[in-house]
Amino acid sequence: MALMHVNFFSNALGMCVACDVILPQKTAPEHGFKTLWLLHGMSDNHTIWGRRTSVERYVDKYDLAVVMPNGHLSSYANMAHGGKYFTYIADELPKIMRGFFPLSARREDNFISGLSMGGAGCMKIGLANPENYAAIGCFSAGAVNRGGQKLTPEREARMIMTYGTTDRDALKGTVEDVFGSVQKILDENLPRPRIFHSIGTDDFILESAHETRDFFQSLHGNPFDYHYEEHPGAHTWEYWDEHIQDFLKFIDLKPVEDIRN
């Protein structure tokens, strides 16, 4: 596998940005490499999955490319007082990366996953753009990360910076309304990404994960092939390093015999 640190200009954000890319070290297939778009959590950046897990080692037997962008403290939103990170990650980044690297644009070859802030982010992006992703992998998060926390002055300020309001009901009908995106998919018979959801039993976001679990399990016929798992563990890299492997199994990639040409 090749690891590349990519720096480029984002028109959506109006600034230079960084992104780490893991790419199979071989000739790409006709449609390009299958790709995992992998999002970080609130306290980290685009380097963290590569630094704290063995994700490069886990994906090399699948010929799977991994794109790890920097979402800063954006909650992957088009911020009320900040950058347009939803537009950047969902729309601009795939076009730029496919211009740089031989990555497949086919829906069946694209997957989005993340932890904590990135877990909620991948739910939001994946379900608002169901035509672009075959599967979503949400770790240590809910569709909305309430975390059982009171609205402290710090959290209130962050919500106003991100959404322009502390009232989440005001976001209904927007891309921030994940359950609304689900209903739109069902009402309009849009493509339905499969969903893998995993969290530790000692995670402080467990209540939000349960809210999301209960919502998806209430849908008749499990239309998103929603799969929920709880394992011993907390909001830690030990948990994410272990269970990102479960998501790779869930998306049912076929191992290759040789990582070289």
C-alpha cells in the first residue's frame, strides 16, 4: 500500500486543506479502486486513523483505497459561522480525489465510515446522498450525538457556531435531519445504503446510539439492512482499531491473492 499526504485548495472552504490517502500499490481495475471515505472525531484530524489504528494493514488485502479528510471542528456541517464542510466532504472531495487517483465513482464501490463526530457525520452525509454510497459504518456515535450531556455554555456556543441555533428542531428538513433523510429515501424509493453501527457498552454516547438503534429497528422490513453491535469497551482507539475490521467484513469485500501486480 502507498500512503500519501495530499495538500490542495478547496473552493468549498476557500482555503488550502490536507487529506491522507491509502492507495493499493498496483494497477487499478477498469472502474478504479473501491474506496472507503473515513472520517475522524472531534478532537482529531485527518492523520489520526493512520496514527492510532492499523487500518492500512487491514485494507491492503482488499485492494481498498482509503481517503481520510480533515473535517476540523465542523461536525461535517455547512457551518453557520465557518466553512462549508458538508459540501466539501460530500461533493467536492470525491471529485478532486478521483481526479488525482484512480478511484471508482460507482456507488457499489464506495463506503463511508467514521467515529464519534465522524460517526454522526457519515450517517448524515451517507443518508443525504444515498446514491453515492453502498454502505455506512458508524462507530461510537448516534445519528445525533447528544451524549447525555447538558447544554453547557461551551456546547451552546459550539452549536450556534455550527448550526446558528441551539434548537435542533429548527434543523428539520435539512441535511442535518438524518431521520428526515431516511424518510425521504423511503418515500422516494431512493437507493438504501446498508448501515453498520457499533459502540462500546461503556461509551458516553451510548444513549444517542440507542436512540438511533431504536429508530432503525422500528422500520418495517429492515430496509437499510441495519446491523447494530455492542461490545465491551469505551470511547477509545482500542475499540475503533478492533471494530473497524468488523465493518470491512460487513461490506463483504473479497480478499485478493497478492497485493502486488
